[in-house]
Amino acid sequence: MVPPSLLTEMRGAAMSLTAAASGLVVFLLSVSVVQGQDDWGVTHSSTEICAVKGSTVEIRCSFTYPSTWKGSVNTVEKTLWFTKWKGGESVDLTTVSEYAGRVEDLCENNICTLRIRNLRESDSADYRFRFETNRAGGRYRGEPGVTLSLTDLSVQVERKYYSRANLKCQSSCDLPDNDYVWYKNGGNALSGTSSLQVDFNYPDSYSCALKGYEDSLSPSVCVTGRDSNTLTYTEGSICALKGSSVDISCTYSSNDCIKSKFWFSPERSHQGQNPSQPEDLSEDPQYAGRVQILETERGRSTLRISDLRDSDSAQYLFKFKTPSFEWRSDLPGTTLTVTALQVQVIRATDQQPYTYAELKCHTSCSPAGVSYVWFKNGEKFTTTSISSYKGWIQLTDTMSCALEGHEDFSSPIVYPPKPPSVSEDEDSPKASGQIFTITDFRAEHSGSYSCGAQNKLGRSNSTFHLSVGTGSSTMIVNIIRTTLGALMLIPVFLLSLWMRKKKALRSTTEAHEPEEIALDSVPEYENDSHTAAQTEDTEEQEDMV
């Protein structure tokens, strides 16, 4: 059996090797540190970590606790990483706005990993781990914590000959020697190691980055040490809220007269007439009235975009030209991500007809130093100006949030949990969805029907009794059936009448049709009196019959 102390050291070494192999994190002090007593303890694989801004870091620890405590079973109910306290309580990093969308807390088999993406200068801090059990007072905190330091990349120039130099991509972290990317004058991206030997011209400049993290590159450096063609973006990535404004800046220089300069987006350039030529954003109809180019000082340009839209999420680059030089566009610019607010339900306790809710106005941007506005049923209320809300709400209430000054861009509304119900929209005798309908219902459909609904907050059932009799609904159905039957008989009746009439008309016509008489010659006119006498005799004979 492996001794616990040796197992801990092996685990710490494995974690260190895994992180170093990724090229993202460097452990400056790879020594396992164990804090604890009486079977309570936290083991950190390192107490100091150094990482490059814009990269990803993983901070790991393992913990132990007694399976029974104070005569009862002892189990872990909560784990968290923190850097600050509030009201005497540790503040879970997953609830801190500055880390929103960038932090993950992963725990399995008593090993917990805090992963932070897109590292910022403000992330430099002392990180501590704490866990809680189901027993009263069952809390333990690892002391000391893990100190995270952030560093920038820079290019160091060592001139060797008149037109040749050795370049070194360096930082205060002990970074690996491979997997680097080098840029010359904003282009010619080359993969290599942290060192590069170059043959240069007078205006050439160089910058470097870790491969896979080109957004976190070093400033451009002129090899000659004088003013030359350089360009450095202030930030590699920016996250901003929909409807707000954002400033994207860079610094640039040249030893020649600059003829033209402008900001552009490669995504928009492909929509133009000539995909190989970038389009000036100030002339793009999509940005009309929303773009400003600010140059408050020499060699610094700022692109300001207002009334941000989802379609503004893109990479933005700066380009300038001189009579003999054009800055290329292979160098990564600033990536802008536009996001929207949403209300996140932290906890909801249902006590009909009210619900006690803990809500958070959440976004992946998490801007610092801003005030929030909360809306209930579409009306602003001022009980809080922070990103969280706690209070009682009714079942009919709706909640949403926005940034102060940007109330027109509020989050989608959320509703309190509502009890399930049974309902008149699916033609199946059984249903697993939200809606259940019986078609052509009859008396035998009478009975009790129930449905259940559940989510992470619990489960709820509802029962509904249905009685089907010969009431008004059945009468209406019978009337409709009778009416339809009568309507179907009308054409038959009309057809019958038409056939009988046609037959009668044919019989009448045959009865009155005159017989054909063959005449040998044309008769001569007779005396009128004689004819009249014959007529009278004939009539008398008919009367006697």
C-alpha cells in the first residue's frame, strides 16, 4: 500500500506535469502543501502559480475529512473557491461578477479544480479553498492559499551584426521554450521557439505570442531601437453589453509620413465588392451613426462603437499606410463579444401564493462598477442597485433586470414556478408532454386525471376530475350532427324533385302532340253557315255522351 504522504506527492507532481505540458500554466513552487488536523485537511499541489494574461489557469487541491464526526455520518455538502470575505462569509468565486463566464469549479473524488479563462491583471490574488459538511460546524478552509501572478510577454532585442539580431520572447514566468508565434510588421506569422534570429531592415518591428493564445501577444518592438513601423492593440479581447458603447484602442508609429489609416473588421470585408481589400468601418452602412474614430494623442487611435448589436461581435483591426509601407493584417486585433443580460435563478422557495426568490442579473461580460435596475411586472423598483435580488414575489409577478442608463436593453422576463395543470391540444390517448387532450369525448371518459412536473427545485402533482354527461356540450354535438345530416339530405331531395318534374313534363308533352294526316289535296273553303251547323251537331253529341 502506498503511504498517504507519498501518494500526495505523486498526485502533486502529476498535476504539475499536466499543467506544464499544456503550455498555459507554470508552477513556480511545485511543492505539495498539506494543512489539516484530526483527519481534516487540504492539499495544494503548489502555493504559487504564474500565468500569462489572456491564457487559462487551473488551480487544484485535494481534501480529506472524517467519515463520522460527533457520533454521526459526516458527508460533504458544499465546496467553493474564494479570494474575499463579505459579512464574515467566504464569497464563492462562481457568484462574483468579475469572474462570470470565465470560471469553473470542478470537483470529483475529493479533488477540486478551479479553472479561470481569459486571465486579467485583476485576477492576481490569493485563492483559497473551503468545504462544508452536513454536520454543524463542519467547515474547513485551506491555509495558506495559492498565489496567482499574471505577467505580460515582451520582445528582447540583442543585435548581433549590422542587419542581424537575436530576439527573445520573455516574461517573468518560466514559460516553455516551444510553441511560439512571431509577427513581423503585422504579418508573416511564423511558428517557432521563444528565440528567433532575424535579418532586418531599418523600419522592421516584431512581436510574439504563445501559440493558441495569439490574442495575448507582446507589444511590437522596433529592432533598431528607434521609431519604426509598430502597432500594438491595447486589449486582445473585450466583452460588452448589447446596447452599450465600447472603446477599442491601439498605439502605432512609423518613421515615415502616414498617408492613410482606418479601422476594419475582416468579417465585414468579405461582404464587400473586393474581399482582398478591407473596408473602412466609418464608411460601412451597418455602422452608420454608431462609429467614431478618436485620436486624443499622437500615435493612439480609438474606435468607439455605440448602441452595440449582436452582429457587432467580431474581430477589429487597424491598418495604416506610408508612401513605401503598408501594415499587414495577419497580426490579431481585438475581438469584441456582445452579450445580453439574463436573470439567473439562484434559489426559489415555493410557499403558495408567494415565492421567495434569490435572483442574479447575469452576463458573461460582468462589467465592474456599474449599477443595476430591477423590474417587477415591467415597473422599475429601487430596493436594490446591485446585480442580485432577494425577496418575495407573487405567482403572477414577472422579473427582469438591466444596467442603469440602458433600461431599453433589459433581460428577458422570468416567472415564478407555477403549479401544473391539465388541458383542450394533443390527439393522443396518452401524453408525456405538458398538454393532454381527449377528442370526441364520451361519458366513459369521466374520471380523475393527474399530471406531474418536476425541476431542480422539486416535484409537484395536480389532479383534475372530469365528468362527461348529456349536458349542453352533448346537445350541441347532437344538434351539429342532425344539422349536418339534414344538409346532406337536401341535395338528394332536390335531385328527386327535379327527376319527378322532368318525368311529368315528358308525359304531358306526349299527350298533347297532334296526329299526322295525309291530305290528298288542298281543301276548298265551305259555307260558313254549314260549318257552324256541323259544329253544333257535334257538340250536342258530345254532351249526350
